[in-house]
Amino acid sequence: MTISSLANIGVSSTASAELATSAQGIADNFDTFLTLLTTQLQNQDPLEPVDTNEFTQQIVQFSSVEQQIRTNDTLEQLVSLASTAAGSAAVSFLGRGVEIETESLSLATDGGSANAIVDIATTPISAQAIITNAQGQVVRTIPLNPSAAPQPLAFDGSAAGGELALPAGTYDVRIEALDAAGQAISATVTTTTRVTGVDFRSTNPQIETPLGPIEINDILSLSE
């Protein structure tokens, strides 16, 4: 199990740059406002001083800009804390099983096996799972029960006819389900895979699995 770029936990480079630009803009406006206000006070006519109401409004604006700067700093800290918390949560997933919606199945060894659950939206007239390799070639077609209820899909790692053990790797799975009119019915495939690493290089930490990287938000359930 590996953890990639652990030192990069925190706010992403893009978000950090945006916050820094925003803070710099507010700070520039604050400094400009302060300079103008000071110059105005220094050069006012003693016989016609600044109107009290106008001066009060300027002080309020002065305070408002100052609060904007402080709010921006606080938001930057909150974003950093949220990113760190997400990273800590992702690390706790290492070595555990996660259930995800998938379009792929993984064979850990040559001739190994993979299991999934198929959920067809409505009851079909016919249904089958089509397994293809990395070259897009169909290596196995598995008949499914014509039922809308979730059902298991067992891929035993053998090619059509069962005479050839397929090599270890990732295989695409597509569900072909048809209704009485011959129209395609949507279906989802879920499987449980194991977390092998965490990648912190993207905006949100990604979970690494034998099926490839996935977002934390895409995890349906977690198991030991």
C-alpha cells in the first residue's frame, strides 16, 4: 500500500492561488482607501471641514474593508482545514474494501474471478453482461436473469467456452438489457474493491484501487 505525495495535504494550488489573488486585491483596495482618507484629512479646509455624516460613512467603509480582509483569511484557513480533514479520512480507507459503481472488473491473477451486482431499471425480456478486454474484444458473454431485482454477476476469469484462462488485469463490463419493444434498459453494476493507496495531487484526494482511481464521494459503502 502506498500514499502518494503525502506532503501535499492542504489547500490545492488552484484554490490557494485564487484565495491569494482575492486577498491581495482587497489589501490593495484597503491601502488605497486609507491613503485617500488620510490625504483628505490633511488637506481639508479648516473653514469648511469634512461633513460629519460623510466622515462617519467613510469610517464605516474603512471598517468594512478591514473585515473583508479578515474574512478572506478565515476562509483560507477553513479551506485548508477541510482539505486536511478529507486527506485524513482518505488515509483511513487504506486496505479496506469499498463498494463503488463501476464499468470494469479486475482479475487479480490469471484465471482469477471477480464478482459484482447488476441492477436493471425495469424488468427486461433479455439481459446479458458483455465482458471486453483492453483492446475492446469481447472475451465473455454472461446471461443474466430477466429480472429487475439486483442479481449477482460472477466472472470466473475464463474466456468464452471456458477453455481459456484470461490473464490478470482490468476488463470492461457492459450490461445489455432489452424490453419487449427491443429498446435498451439502463442498468448499473456495483462491485467491491480494495483501497491500495491515496493520491493527494488533485484538488480532492483520490482513492487508488485495482480498478483505477476513484473520488471519495463515489464510494457507496465501506467494509473491512
